[in-house]
Amino acid sequence: MESIGINIAVSVVTAFLTYIVIEYFKKSGKIRVNLGSSELVLHKPDDYGGQSPTKSVAEATSLTVILGLDIYNSSDVQRSLRALEIEIKPKNKSKSFVSPPYTFVRGSSSLAPYSKFQVVNLPPKEITHLDVRCWARDDECRNLGKEVSVYLKGLYPNGRKFKAFLQTADLEKSL
């Protein structure tokens, strides 16, 4: 009789431990960010009051960064990233420029068809594609220098920081 009770207790404990281990491994996994496409364009004022592309950092008054990101969630549960930012860090170690990413809003009737977003939900075992852009203006653009590194920063839901290197670019060769 005692051996039946012991066998039942061992079975219950084994099942419980198996459940805990399976749930732990479901939640484990990484978020991987791959850069699909990128475009960094410097702009200078033209004769008509608009902006035209330039190759010179010295005469540039703005920088447009356009990124195509593929984000993969390798865990078995949905994850999210929040407080997303694009960081542009100069090679000369001066102050970096940080901007929230903007995405195109389909069907927008406003004059500004781009909307700032700060949270992205990532389904399990799927790639999520994001087309994002950000802008640096006057003094921010001048402080960057010729060579920059581009990062995607954010927070996991539990508050841990997330930072992914995307690329290094020479701004004067980007056109």
C-alpha cells in the first residue's frame, strides 16, 4: 500500500517539475533584429525654399534615416518591446542623437502621414517587418560628424534594456 502512495507522489512531483521546465523553456528565447534596408540622406536648403540631398556634412541642415527592420521573436510566447528609439552615435564619441521612430500610416488624410510609435508586439516564432524613419535637424545633424553607428533601443516589458546594433555608415558616401 505504501509503495502505491509513494508512486503516486513521485508521479505528481515529476509531472509538476516537467510542467515548470516546459513553461520556462517556452518563455526563453531571444529577440533578433536584422537590418533589411537602410538609407541615410543628408539635406541642405535649396534655392526654392525646400531641401535637396547633399554629400557634405558641413553644409547639411538635416538628416533623414529610413530603415527596414526584420524583428524575430524566437520564444514560444508573444513578446513586446516598448519605448523604442533610434540612436545615431558618432564615431568621434561626441553626444549621440536619439529619436523615436516613426512609421507610415496607411490611409492617413493628414499632411503628416507618419506617426510616432513606441511599442511593437512580436508574435511567437514569426518575423515582424517594420519600415521606420527618423529625422535629425540642424545642430543635431552638425554634431554627428562623418561616420556614425545606428542602434535600435528599447525596453522589455519587465523593464530590462534592449539595444541592437544595426549598421555603421559613412554619411558622405551614403548618397
